[in-house]
Amino acid sequence: MKRLRILPRFATAAALTALLTLAAGCGQSSLKKAASAAPRGKIIEISDSTLLHGATDTIRFGRLHSGEIAVLRFHLHNASSRPTAVVSTERSCGCTTLEAEARPIAPGQELACSLTFDSRGEYGWQLKLIDVSLAGGRPLRLFIEADVE
């Protein structure tokens, strides 16, 4: 009799373990799908026209408290027919910093960038400018907007 009791408990435990393993596996694949479908932040496209004439875009930080240091990540997507790279940046204010890896961006590829806005000493609506010099092209002007309370 004892053996019959142990066997059903073992079978139940084994079945439960198998179900949990399958559920965990399904959860992982759905997590991977969710991570791959998650938004990557703003994507700024660099086209042949951008390289020839330059372009502008706006990055909005939204509402910040004075003294807050905010970081936004975005991607530069090279939709042009030739490779380019971020050569240098020129900023209108020391409160903004653009960080990007110093490497070429092949056509169809992206470059991850990080933009920092330091609101210490700033109050009210802020509009800053960063000129991003691109290899083989005109600058990309990024307007940085924030409302500092």
C-alpha cells in the first residue's frame, strides 16, 4: 500500500515538474519576443538628402526637476547609399552631452547614441542645440527641449 501512495505522489510531482518546465520555456520565448518587440527609443534617419543638405530633429526630455540629470537613448539609422560616421559634435550649452561610438555606420546599419541633459541651474522651458558633424555630409542639427520645474 505504501508503494501505491508513493507512486501516485511521484507521478503527480513529475507531471507538475514537466508542466512547470514547459511553462517556464514558453515564458522565456515570449519574454524574448517581447524584448525584441520592445521599442528601442527614437530613431533618427540619415538619408542621402541629409548628407547633402543637412537636417534637423528634436529630442524632447519632457518635464524635469531642477538638478535632475536625464539620459535619453536613440539610434542614428543610416538610410543613405554610402557609409558615414559621427565626426564631431558642437553644443550650444555645457548642460548637454552626446555620446556615440566612434565607428562608421554602413548603409542600413544603426549607431546607438546617448544624450544627457543636466538641468542643474536651469529653470523654465529650455531649448538647446547640438550640431552633429557627419563624415561626407552636412551637419545634423538636434534641438533638445526640456521643461525644468
